[in-house]
Amino acid sequence: MTLDLSLIRAQFPALARDAVFFDNPAGTQVPLQVLNRMRDYLVETNANQGGAFPTSAATDALLAEAREACADLFNAARPEEIVFGANMTSLTFHLSRSLARTISPGDVIVVTRLDHDANITPWVRMAEDRGARVEWVDFDVEDGTLRLETLAAALEKKPKIAAFGYASNALGTINPIKQMTEMAKAAGALVFIDAVQYAPHGVIDVRDLGCDFLAASAYKFYGPHVGVLYGRFDLLDELDAYKVRPSSNKPPGKWETGTPNFEGIAGVLGSLEYFEWLAETGGAGAAIGAGGGNRRERLVEAMRLIGAYEAELGRALLETLAGVRGARVYGLADPERLGERVPTVAFNLEGHHPAEVAQVLGERGIYVWDGNYYALSVTERLGVEASGGMVRVGPVHYNTLEEIEAFGEALLTLSF
């Protein structure tokens, strides 16, 4: 089914701006469902939780509904396995501090050089604090894929924790995350997955993956600035959380320190309701049918529709860059390997600093990022950190092929 881009784009008020939003890997625009949920919460039910009055009861109900919806998004076993926080980075530091109590001198922690620093530094700092050792998994600098033989070698050290990214926020590589999880679990490790970059593009199933923890950020999947953590209930229950004394001693409450961002959590629910709308309409007539299926089925259908269209965008983007003289794509550049990447693409243009390229594109109304996007280990490994990193382009399903064409034409003014 072909998505109706005019109908879809009408759901996103920001897209009325005369601009091309290719900065999506850092944060997507939000649909009306998110704006309406946040406004309605603040106007109609703004209160703290646990009170004996209607607005507080409504807040409790909202929190429960959002937790259930996120459990469906990740296919968690129960809503109590969903924890909300400020962002993925804060949630990961919080969890790593608690997991540090289980780490002894000489223990091993595994991280990869392909990850965002939010899935590296919390574990490296833990290792430093506890006298543990860090084993690094390397990636192939030519195609941006993880070298699984270095993972196997690291797992021979019998690590306590292995932290992997589902997809690279710099190069777009989708890691073979189920295989990696199975390898790590067989070695006896707890597995933490950073799914921030993957969540806007594909289906997540924590039970199928078999991971212990998985984190994402709603502002990457069309929501507000809120982080979402999945954790196996038994682990969330038995681990010691750093929290104030009056708060709950049971998950998920024991992990949500301080007053939650209720209006933001309302917006997270709105983003998932947008996905359901997409599944029911397909953008152009019924896909799963209005009211059809359960929420998990609607969310899966939405991601299927998104993935199919974003493959078109990814192919067009790679082919466009291939036609620009002096452009070098880092990572998977073969359009025939689209199934191994999300449409997040990093490149450099010969003779031009990445910041210059981003500025020129920005002046033409095309928004992209330059630098390292907190994937410092990636830019260091590629040898581009000292020269300004890379330019990053990230279309999502509300972008158009015409916008990619305009991007290519703007680049040509720099390359000749």
C-alpha cells in the first residue's frame, strides 16, 4: 500500500514550515495526536499522582494507559516492565548505578564502538568505579557493520553485562541484535539494548529478542522528550534503585525518581495513537481496518508500512549521494543492503568541512546534523573526529522523494 504523504504530513503542524526536516535521527516532529494529548492533560487533568481527587485519579489512569501502550510497543510481558524517565541517557545512568552493586573487581563489561556514548560511558564509568574490565566490540570501518568475531572473543571472558545498540545513530547500521543477545546470554551476561535509533523504523519484540533491558526515546518516534525503559520484572524488582524513601518499593514506581513528566507521558501515548491511526488508515484507505486488531497488531502494522516506504527513501538517498562528486558515504552504501540499515546516512563532501555543508544546506531550508552526534567512538574509529566528524541525513516516513531530490540539488552546488 502506498502511503498518502499529503494526509500523513497534515498530521504534523511543523511540516507546514518551508523546510526539509532531515534532522530526524536527533528528534522527529510531532503529530496532532501528541499535541492534543499534552494540551488536554495540562488543561483538564494536571495533577500529581496518588491523590484522593478527580484530576489525580485521571493522572493515575493516564500513567497506567501509557505504560500499557509502551508494553504493547515493545511486546513486554506486563506494563510494570515499563519505566519512564527524562531520556534514554538518564535512565541508563540510573540503571547502571544500581547494576554496579552486582559488579566486583575483575568482572567484565562488554560495549561496542558502534554505539552512541549513552550506551558506552554509563558502563565504562561503572567499570571504573567497581574495578571491572571493559571489552570492546569493534566494527568494520568499510561497511560499518559490527565484527562479530570480536564479540565472540569478548564473550569468552564471561562478562556480567553486555550493552549493544539496535541500530547505529551515526551510520544507520542495524545490528543482528537477536543473534548478539543469544550469544551474550549463552555466555551468562545480562543484555542491555539501546533501541533509540531503531524504534522509529522497525518492530521491537523484547520477548523474542530475549534481552534483559531495552531503552528508547519517545522524541525519536514522534513523541515529546521522554525516555522509556523496558526491564524484566524480576530484575527491576530485585535490584536496588537509588530513590527517595517514601516512593514505592515495587517496580516500576521505584525506578521513577521524583515527579514524572506527566504531560510528556501523555504525549508518548499520543505518539503511539498516531501509529494506530496510521495502521488503521494506511494513509490511503484501510490497512488493518478502523478498530481492527489489538493495539500490538496495529503498532506492528504501522511499523511495517513505515519500513516499506522508508526503504524507498533510503534507496533514493544513497543513489543521490552516489551521484554527487566527492561525496563519501560511511557505512553501508549499497542500495541492495537496505535491509541491514535504517535510512540514517552519514557522509562527507571532499573539500568541505561538515559544518560548512550543514550550514549551506540549512540556509537552503534543509536541516541536517554535523559532528559526532554523541557517537564519539564511531567518529574516532573512522578517523574523522578531528576533522569535524560527518554530515548526517535522516529521512523518516513523513519525508518525500522530492525532498531528497532537493537535497541532492543543493549538494551539487557545493561539489562542482
